[in-house]
Amino acid sequence: MSYKERIKELRLSKGLSQMQLAKRLNLSQSAIAKWELGKTEPTASAIILLAKFFGETADYLLGLED
């Protein structure tokens, strides 16, 4: 599973819209949408934010481990 699928799966598992996740992480909704569509990749700092928020490792988010 790729990072874009992992981010979307984790977001939906928390019952959050892209906008709600963006507000909680102080990011833009468009950034999250672009990640989920695979148009851009999250920065290292964004990956750290996502990992801490979802309680997952960066490797899991990046699809390097299950």
C-alpha cells in the first residue's frame, strides 16, 4: 500500500474529512488532497506530524512496513 492510500485510510478510520485533518495539523486541505491523489508527496515534517497524529511510524505511512 502506498503513502497516499495509507494517509486516506488512516484519515477515514478517524472519521475525518480532509478539511478536519488539515485544521488539526495546521495544514491546507489542498495539501492533503494532493497527497491522497498522489500529485505531491508529503514533506519530512508533514510525515512526522501525520505519524504522531495517527500513532503510526513514518515507515508505515510511507508503505515501507505493514
